[in-house]
Amino acid sequence: MIKTRLTLFLLLWLALLFHGCSDLFDNTTDGGKYSLGTIRQVLEQRGDYGMFIEALDLTGYGRLVDGGGLATVFAPDDVSFSRYLSQTYGTSDLTAVPIEELTVLVGYHMIQFAYNTDDFLAFTVTSQDEDAEQGDGSCYKYKTYARAPVTDFVDPKSGRTYSIFSQEKYLPVISTRLFTGRASANPEQDYKSFFPDGNWIGADDRLYAGNAAVIESGIPTDNGYLYLIDDVSHPLPTLYTALIEEFTGGGVNHTGFTKSCLTASISSITMPTSLKTMPNRAIRFSSITIIRHRRLPTTCRNWPANGPTITRTATFSKTGSGMP
């Protein structure tokens, strides 16, 4: 009799234990009792992010946001995504966008690993200054999941064809402390020197994901953090692509200059004379920035300047150094 009661007691205890465990891991409805929900679940609960979720699934990133790994996601809403597709591809139909381009675009909105708001605001080169109250946000380039497809490249010097494997693209997540820490007189102007189409929403500990303003920061999820942005972040081109697009247009032939970048040392390049008279502007690309103006903005003066000419020393920037 005692043995039977003990067996029944153990069976009841096991039943209660498994019931508790099922509740613990059941996050299929409203995040569950002990779960914040995955990135996908939080986006679905927010609403207005259906196009971005669809793009995640089309490009194979759906499993990642479902909890398959850690990520920091910058999500544009449906209005922003539809506007970008219409302006870029003439359609808002995601299935009409070349899948390789869509994969790079979506991956560019997903930073590897998890970063909260204080990380972005304060991350700096000096480790002791990474405190949320002290850091100046000088480290602002973060590795994403975006990687351009393999392409063929013809060496203009030898004529040989090479396969080009690209590294992951970096998304500049710019903290406004980057400007205030450098005593910028006009942070909005300095920001728009690089992102003229960006929506400036202020300099009071704000974040900008490239050209997109962050409107809600650091939403915690089970597998990372979510940031809501007001526009699609435009993936920056490679140095080679930027040179080809910039220096072969406008009726000015800069093919020789482009070839010099490919066949000579990149450590020191002198701009052609025809570029010296062009108006103030900055060319942005993922790993290096060429400035074409006579007077650099305050936040850009960490680059060497040789008087009024446009001779610059081109320096490759690693994560957390230089400007976008």
C-alpha cells in the first residue's frame, strides 16, 4: 500500500514538473511567461513590419531571427521599405527584386552579435571609456551579415580575370556623441556631409544607422536587440565600385585614376586636377572615404590636409576608426 502511494506521488510530481517545463519553453503566444520572444515574434507583435519579415524569409535569414543565432536588427517599417523598393526598382514587389541584391540589403540591416543602446552610444577605442556615461561612440562601424556575391574582375594591367570574394559589409551606427565629443559646431551639418538624405532627429544621445534615423532603440528579445528605423539603410559600395561610378560620370574621364588605384600602391594617391574645382562633398563607401573639398568639417580633421589642394593620404579604416 505504501509502495503504491509512493509510486502515485512520484508520477504526480513528474507530471507537474513536465507541465512546468512546457510552460517555461512555450513562447508561441505573447512571448510566454519567461520569454521576451524572438526577434521575429517581437516584430510581428509590433505590426507594420510585414515586408521586412517577408524579405527575411526570402533571403534565408528567417531562421536567424527565429532564434537560430544572435543578431542586432535594424528594421524599417512597411512604408519605408515600400518607398525604397519603388524608388530603386520601380516596384514594391519583393519577389521582383534580384535575390542577390535583396540578400545583401537585408543582411546589411543585421549586425552580428547583440548590442544594446548603451553599447552603440558609448563604444570607444579606449576600454576604460566604454562606460555608458563616458564613452564617446568613436567606434561606430559594425560587421553585418551582408556579403556581396562572388564577381569576376579583369585586371587592367595584365588582362587576367580573377574571382573577387567580398568580406562582410559594415554598417555605420553613428552615435551623436561622436559629434559632441569632437566639439562639433553643427552636428547636423557634419552628419549630412556624409548622409545628405538622412532624417536628422536631433543630437541628444541619438543613433543613426547610416542614412536612417533610429526611432526606437534597444528593444530586447530572446536572441538579440531590435532597433526600429525610419528608412532603409543603403548598403555602401566597395571602394572600386565607388571609384568607377564616381569618376567616370559627369563628362570627365578618370579611368586613368581608377587604374592607378588598382595597379599602384593605395598608400598615397593624388587626385586629378579636374577634381580640385568640384564642390564640397564626401564620397562614402564601406572601408575608406575620399574627401573632395578645400576645408574639412570639424569632425573630419583627423585626416591629413596639405593646404588647399586635394592631395590626401588614403587610409583604410578598421572597425571604430575614421568616419563613414
